[in-house]
Amino acid sequence: MYVCNCNGIREREVRAAIDQGATRPAEVFRRCGAAPQCAKCVCDMRDMIAETREALRYAAE
């Protein structure tokens, strides 16, 4: 599934960037070699980052 249609960034690429340490959408774009354009995907990226942080927090308990 595409998260960013403007840059053709797929969900798996966003998740890989997050797994590599991206903590903000700007870092996801940087790791994907892209730049935000319309920014409609930024909220989705933020949600994915938050979900990952939450999952890691519970895993650490």
C-alpha cells in the first residue's frame, strides 16, 4: 500500500525507515530519498511512528 502517493513511498519503506530510527516524517522522507510535497501522508507517517513507539514500549515491559 502506498503511504505517499506523490513520492511513491510504500508502507514497507516507511516501516523500514522507522525501524532504522526515523522518529519524524521528515526523517522518513530523508531515508527514502524523497521530500514532502502535498504532505497528506504526514499524518499517516506520524501514526505509524506512534504505533511503533507504543509497541516497543509494551515490549520493553
